[in-house]
Amino acid sequence: MKVDNLKLTQSLGKGAFGEVFLTQIEQKEGFYATKKLDRAFSEKEENIRRLANEINVLKQVIHPNIVSLIDLKKTKNHIYIVMEYCNGGSLTQCLRKYMATFKRPFTEQIVQYLMKQIINGLEACHSRNILHRDLKLDNILVCFNSEQDKNSLNMMKCTVKITDFGFSTIIKEDLAHTVIGTPVYMPPDMVEAMNRKQKIQSYAQKADIWSLGVLCYEMLVGTIPFNGKSLADLSNKVRRGIYQLPMTLSQQAVFFIQAMLLENPDKRLYCRELLKQDFLNKNVANFQKINVKLIPGLIEQRNGYLFIYIGTTFQTKKPEENNQMIQPKPQHEIKPPIQTNNNNNIKSPIPNQNPIQQKPNVQPVQPNINNNNDIKNPIQQKPSQEIKPTIQPNNINNNVINNPNQNPIQPKPLTKKTYYQDNRVNPIQQKKNLPFNQNLYNSAMPAFHTGK
């Protein structure tokens, strides 16, 4: 088939919006890929918008990892979009061939090599406020350096290019609102909004970062982290937010995937930050084995897999489950708090504490001995004025609150048994049945005369 100076030689595949042909251009060397679109189909409003988006983006972004727009032609019935040709097909096709041949997904060295190119291409879009919104392995094309590299699946000798910008958009004020793309590559908030048939509040470049994490996971593991039989099933699994990673991966690979598959968009890294990660910069031979103690969001380790939660505030061991709370060491001795008794306004320490008991300093009262035949015990004398308490019970502290608005605390009356605070017996009580002897009294109670 020939259209103007285009010679369409071989069909490369069919898509939802047209067919792609291997093309030669007159007076030019090499091969190109031409997308043939039915004009009646492409004149629908939604399809016109998608076509305009793709053409505008390809004209704006010129980058080695973005597929190049070569030419655009229109006829009466069709529209032809000429782009550069990638002989390796899509990255999905290469991954399937690689897994069928080597019985395993891509090695970390291959993923490191490919992800550098994909992130560089995506950063070229994000720097111009362009969101791809349908980033997946099907939309990554592979260009091998030679036919020998293609036949041997030498992924270290190829160039990958991002294509299919039909769902792309140029965001204004760093926000977009339309839910669009492939559900299994969408971030959690967009999957939930699509399941409820609602518009999302807003999103920006971080939505592409989640999709970037999904395709990186797919290249390393061979499957996608979240999948479901229906959109509702997929939404439930994404909302649960737990995915698996094999223990055969390196510590750097696990950290790299976690930096993109985060539930909170603000916590996901930008493309320029991802390019600085160890996974993309260190030698793969120096990668470390997984240390489960260093992995944030790890739920459990079972059957050779790590179960990781996408939330950033997830705790692997909650304090109540651990029962080992680390208490900070006090820099100085902490005194026990004082509890106030509202009934008598006396501050007392905590009941479990044993405060140091202090003996009250009691000075005995001098008796008034004017008449030897009429000696009155000072203990039995009624005070002429109100006496403030000087003796405190042993179970309370001596720290009394002086409040003039309240009545003073009335102590228990001093009796012959309680006057002496030690175990001595009051000599007056001991000899009360004997006739009074002044000399015996003076020798038994010298404190009354000496004041000691």
C-alpha cells in the first residue's frame, strides 16, 4: 500500500483505534511505523481529543526515550501518523519471551538498565507538566541495536521509548481530575474513584509514579502487585494495600519499589529523586540481601515472600503487642507527686509510698507548783486560749496548709498515755494509788524542773 511518499509494507498489529504498519519513506533510509486511523472513527469527539493529545505531546517532547513523531498525513478516509520504528515490539512482549526462555523474570541488572531510560523519558514529560496517565509495559517500545540482540533477547543492548500519549494531558496549576487509564496500573485513589464512578479530587505527577512502580514490580516479579476479577475486586485488594515481594530480591530493589508504591501520593518520590536511588546507581554486584528489620511497612515473612503494606504509618509491632515499652532514664531523682485531700487540705503522698516518719519535737510543760498540797497535772488543765496543734499523727505528713478561712485542725486531747510518744509509762499514772512523795516525784520527773 502506498500513500503519497509512504510505502506501507507489513502489518505490525492492530489496536483499539487502528492498525500499525511497517513503513518505508521515499528518499529516506530505514523503517518507520505508521498508525492508520479510520477517519470516521477518529472524528468522534473523544477520539479527536485523544489524537490531538498524542500529536501535541510528541511535537513538544523530543527525547531519546520518547517515541518520535515523523510525519502526519490525511486522506479522504484515513489519517496516517508516522513515528519511528522499534524492532523489539512492546516491553510486555519482550518480558513474556524472556520468561518463556529463561524461566524467570528480568534480572535486577536488566531492570536497572531499563528503568533508568523509562524514568528519564517520563521526567522529560513531567518537566513540561505533561501527565501520561496510561503508563504500562504495553506502552513501552523496545529498540534492539541489532537483529542478533533481538533474537538473543539481549536486553542490555536496547533502547526503550514511551509511546501512546492518547490519555495524556497538560495539567494546569499542578492538578488533574479525570479518572482515566488502565485500572491495574492506577493508584489507590483513582481505582476507588473509578469503582464508584466518581471524579477524583485532584492528582498530579505522582499518579504516574505509582504506575512506574507497578511496571517495575512486573519486570522484577513477573506479575502485577494488585489484580482482580472485576473492578470492585481490584478496588478491594488495592484498598487492603498489601502486596508480596520474593525474598530473592535485593534490599535496594525492595526499597526502590516501596518508594513508588505508597498509598499517600505526597510520600512518593519524583522522577528526579528516583534517579538518585541506590538501585539505579550502585553496581548490582554490590547489592545487599534483604534485611527484614530494615524494611518499613513489613507485615510478615512467609513461604519465601515479604508481605508489605503500602501505608506509610503502618507499624510492624504495636506497643501493646510488644509489651516492652522503653522508658527513658531520668536524669535526676523524680519525687513522688503530692495528692491533696480536699477534706482537710493536707497534702499526702501516694498511698503506695512510705513517707519517712518524723517524731514531733514536743517540749514538756512546766507545772505550776505554788502549793505542795495542791499540785495539778498540766495535762489535765484546760487551756485558757486556743492551742495550735503541735503533734501530728504518724500517718500524715507535717506539711500543713495554713488557710485562715478554715478552722484549724483540732488534735486529739493529750492523755496520760499519749503524752509521752515513746513506750514509757507516765509516772503519775503509775503511782496514783500511793501517797504523794515530793522527793520521789522530783526524781521521777526531772524534766518538769530542768526543761529538758
